Amino acid sequence: MAKDTRLEDAVLRGEMSIVDFCCEKVNGQIERMKERNPDLLWTLEIQRAMWEMFRDGHKNGKKVIWFGGPVPVDLIVAFDCVPVYLDTVPIRLSPNPVLAARFIDAAEKYVPNSMCGIDKVELGMTLLNQFGPEPDAFVYSSVPCDSSRIAYPNMDMILTKKGTPCFAFDTPFRRDERGIQYLVDQTKRFISWMEELTGTKFDQEKYNEVCKKTNRTFEWQGKCAELRMRKPCPLPGRMLVLNGTSNAMSGFDAMGDLLEKEYEVGEMLYELGMGPCPEGEKHRVALLQNMLWSSAGTMDWLEREYNTVAVMDAFGFQYGDIYEHIGDLEDCLRVMARKMQNNPMIHGASGPSENFIYLVDKIFENYEPDVSMFIGHIGCKHTWASAKMVTDMIQEKYGIPSLYIDVDGIDGRYKSLDEIKASVADYMDTVVNK
């Protein structure tokens, strides 16, 4: 505990970077798990691989490229650069409200406090120059939300003044053939931009290898998603949070390794008739909107106290677009465009409400939850606007009343874990277990 406090104090004083802090924290978790539960060490390996890759990029002779929103990450990897998914920073800091507050408060000197905590942490980190390795470039998109459309251009201005190259994608509202082609055309310009940035020509063979790794990631993620449809669900809700790392790491072997291991463990547990609920699965819950990043322990508590497992969430539920014709660049760029539009949380939140309704309907159809919770991150105002339509559909089609909870998935000062648990407990006691 003393070591953890020392690390946090160093970040608060500006003496330690976020990357160094996260590497130290993950390594500390690994050491503790070696003593307490060595069979679960594999669940932390992806975190160590990711943060150490961020930290050591320059040391390994690679360019470090920040990215926000859905961008062609596979191309960044194919150019032998380190892609840093900025959302991993606020999500990693969210369990510690004091640390998250440092960067949120720094951002709120310039932007409204109603902005999403994810974007405020990223902007605050940029203002305080505390990520760690300086980015060699910044790539971002016009989605998913109004908050990112404020934060990313401001980060662009800050970084451009330092001489950091930036590239912005304009993600279309429409998802038809014209919208796909619009993204393909931008991606071709991005390839030329990456060639200039790196001083190397696009290598089709390297790109093919990345596509194969990405396919492996999403094939195993799809198998894990199918495994969660079984009754009882053999995998705990907490794994849904960990699987979100695929947005940053899908083009690397480590992500496919994690998901393959997750599937193997889940299959074994199912064959043994075991699951995360100590007294057997009593209820299955679908989590709508975002994850409880700052209070992920709520899912453990639900499993322990109510024998209720989170079978799927609307953030992590994906379509699983696969490169079917690797080597055909034009076809791969079209698949990549679909990936950019089907990326969580863009797939349900950045477009017509019909997209969100369709996504949630598929979750209820395939996973058969009997509990519905709209975990409403206050920064996602665009999904709050669709919430009534979504929960009305659930009530009318599946006969399940939904719980609404307003939370800040990043800033734990907004609502404590005890307050969140109290709302969930009241719903479980008076509605679900009436």
C-alpha cells in the first residue's frame, strides 16, 4: 500500500509519467497475483504487454503514435509504429479518483465540466505533458461524440505548436456504400501521410501479417462472445472490460493469445458446470451504454451477492468484421472502413438511434438476459438521448424493466461505489427478486 501511495503522489506532483505509473501498477498486480492466484496471471499479461510497449516504443526505435476514436490502427502497426489508444489512459486511471481528478481539473480550466471524463483526462494529460514518451504523431476521428470533437482538435492545436504532425479522419454519418468509399479515400491519403511520417514505403506483406493477427484476435473474441451465450455463462463480467483492450492491441499476438486462453478457460469451466456465481447463475444482466470502468468491482459484487452475471455490454458487443481477401488492398481497406464504423462505441452511439436499438436487440436475442441496466455515463449525452427508445423496446419486446443509473465512468468523485451499489441493490431486491 505504501508503494502504491508513493507512486500516486509522484504522479500528482508531476514527477512520474502516466506510462511509468501504469507499468509499475501492473507489475505490482502481477507480483501479488503470483502469490494469491497464479492461475489467473494470464489475465494481466495483455496489460503489461500494452503499457510496456507504450513506454519502450522510442527505446525500441519505433515512432509512438497517439490515436483517438476509430482510425486504421492496423496500418499504424504495419508501418512498425506503436499505436497508443488514448482511451486506455482514463480507463486505467479511473479506479483512482484522485489521479483522474488531476487531469480532469487541468482540462476544466479550458473546457466545460459537462465534457466526457474520458476526453477531459486525455486533454488534461496533453496540457500537463505527463503521458511519458512524446508522441511522434496524433491521429484522430470526428467521432464518437461532441466531447471528442472538442478535445481532439484542441489536442491537435497543442501538439501542432510543438511540431507534432496530426491527421484527422472525417467519419461519415451514413453507413452505406458512399460512406464506406468516403473512408477508403481518406485511408489512402493516410497511407501516403504515414509514408512521409516514417520515411518508408507501404509494405503489403507487413500489412498482410497484421491483418492475419487482427483476424485471429476477432475470431477468438467472437468465440468468447458465443461462449457467453451459454447457460450458465462461464466467464465473469469483469472479462468484458479486459476484452476492450482489443481496440488497442488487435494487431498484436498478445491480444489473440489472451482471447484464446480466455476461451479455453471458459470452455473448461462450462464443461465442469462452473461459473462466476458462487451459488450458480440465477440472473443474467445486459449492461447498456458504457462499462463501469471506475467501479468494475460492482460486477464482482453482483456475482457474489445476487448470483447475477453480466453476459454482455453494449460497449463491447461487436460485429467482428474479418479480412476475407488478405493481399487485396482495396478489399482490405473496405473492411477497415467497416471496422471503423462498427468499432465500439461508434457502432451504436455515433449515428441514428436505430443502430443502438438494433445492437441492444441483438444482445437480448442472443444472450437472453433477464436483467437490464442502463449504466449511463454522464459524458455520453448522445446515448442518453436514445435511452428511452432502447429501454422501451426492451420492455415491449422482452418484458424486462430497465434500471437507470447515472454514473461517471471515469471521475469517481461524481458517485461513490457505495451509492452505485445501493441503486443496483434496490433494483435487484424490489424489481428483479420481487
